[in-house]
Amino acid sequence: VQLQASGGGLVQGGDSLRLSCAASGRTYSRYGMGWFRQAPGKEREFVAAISWSGYNTYYADSVKGRFTISRDNAKTTVYLQMNSLKPEDTAVYYCAARAAARSGAVYFQDSEYAYWGQGTLVTVSS
């Protein structure tokens, strides 16, 4: 699976952005997907994940209620809608994929993912 993330940019605090991750390769729809981020000088951290069925999602506490992950299996794309952005959301955002063991499984450890996109930079000014 090849992943291409896009949609990052420079925004002000309180603004919104939507990231996209376009996937190509075989049997995309049976992959669990996730978003991670890495801020300057910090380790990569989990942001959100979605099952291959699309019915189950999971969020980091820091983004819960502000970010929404979704997927369109017909377009082989996963999205991260980010609202009420804060300066502490500034980071390079990566999408990731792995073959799902069950339709409802979600994965939030980066070690569980086999495929990664190249990252897209989100900068939130105060």
C-alpha cells in the first residue's frame, strides 16, 4: 500500500483544516488506518484511527471533540478533519495503514502499522 498525505498548511488558532491520505495498492478497504503526528523535538504520537469498516474510531485525548477521522473506501482516501486548531497541534502529520484482523479493529500504536505516508506539515499560529 502506498500512502500520500496532503492538506497541511499554515493557519491561525481556531481555524480548521482537513487532511487527506490517498491510498493505492491492493485491498485498501481491508486496512485499518491511522493518523500520527510529530512536533519539533518530540516523539511521534497517535492522533486518530479508524477501522476498515469505518464504524469504529479512536482518538487521542488531546484531539477528542476537535478532530474527526473518516474514510471513503470508494475513493480509497482517509480524512482527518481538524477544527478549533491550537498552536500545540503544530506538527508533521502522517497517515498509516495496516491489514486489519477484524472489520472493527482500530490500532493506536505506531508499531502496529506497516505502511506510512510521507507526512504533511500543519502549522498553527497563535
